[in-house]
Amino acid sequence: MSSIAILLPTRNRPELLKRFWKSIVDTADDASSVFMYLYIDDDDTVSVSAAEDLMSESDNVFYFVGPRIVHSDMSNVLFRETQGEDIIFLGGDDLIMKTQGWDTIVKSKFDEVDDKIALVYGKDGGESQHPVEFATHPIIHRKWGEILGYVNPPYFSCDYADTWSNDLADAVGRKYMLPIFHEHMHFTMGKAPFDSTYQESRFRFQQDNVPNLYRTLESKRQEDIQKLKEYIEGYEKK
């Protein structure tokens, strides 16, 4: 039976974290097969407290406390902490899952892909700000991470990790939108206050010139695209 690991960096949002997990459990057909792994910065005591609360209620929640590393690499740290779950959901603490049976929908799609190289996603309610074809919170298979050596490109302090994964999936023709709605309660859509976590994110975006960094890594993206293509081609020849 397939299982799902939600990898979730979180910071100073204890109530949002609890809201997200509740929405995941309440809407899953088989909540026992869904696990959440949290990366918490070592100065974030409120998130540790929230994680402890969730763990007291569920055996499927785990957390890792570490230094404030590059944001997009936190999911890779968590991936190494997983317990062999098949499917990897790159989540966010400002999401609310709205679709009943979302887990069955995701698992069924991966069952259709023999080599498991696919990026699936649902709508997030922000399609007025980004194309509907853009996956803001990718869901991939463990095999994707094994081939590339990461589940999230480990370079970005803010944003652009999802752009990277979209580019790879588009290049190999393996991106699929599913009938799932996980609402992104983002400040840019007027659904949340501009809290300290958003503020820090915007600051890092400017300080690190993330769009320029993305451009400089084009050759690395091409290398990773080639890895996926070679795996797909090799699988088809078996």
C-alpha cells in the first residue's frame, strides 16, 4: 500500500501548522498512510511546542530541529529522515487541504506511471497570479529524489524551488494537474497577514537576488533533466 510523506519547513506559525495538519487528516481517505515531517529552526520554540502537541495526538507526525539553513534544502534534510514513504508532498504551513480523498487521487495517479517519474499537483487558488499549469507545491515519487539526489533543489533561500521542479517536469513531459484543491492562504492574495515569516522571506529574496541565482544554475538544471530522461528511457527499454 502506498504512503505519503509531507515534507514541511515551518517557522513561527504554530496555529497555521496545526490547521494544515488537521485539514490533511480530515480530508484523507486513509490518514494512517499520511505522515508529516517538520523542519524547525533551532530558535523557534513555538513551533517545537506545536509539533509536540501534534505528536501527542498522532503517531504520524515527526519533527527535526536544526540550524537556519537554505530554505529549499530543508526538505532534503527531512527526506533523509523519512521512513520509506513512496510519495513526497512538498507542503507549506500556509496551505489548507480542501479536497476529500486527495490521497487516493494522488496514489492512483502514481499507480498509472510505471517508472514513477512524475510531478503531480492541484490548484491552490492563486491562479490569478500564476498560470494554472504551474505547480506551487509539487508532489513527486521517492524515485525522483533518488535519481536526482534531492527532492527539492537545495539552492534557494526563498521561492524558485517550485519553478525548478516545474521546469524539470515540463522538460520530460511528466507533469499532471489533478482534481485537488489545497488553498494557499498567502498574504499576496489577501488571505493572511504579512507576518514575520513572510517578511524574512521577502528580505532573503532581495538580499540573495534569487532570480539571478536561478539563471546562473541553468547548466545544473539541464544535467538534472538529462538524469530523468535517461532513467525514463532506460526503464522503457526493460
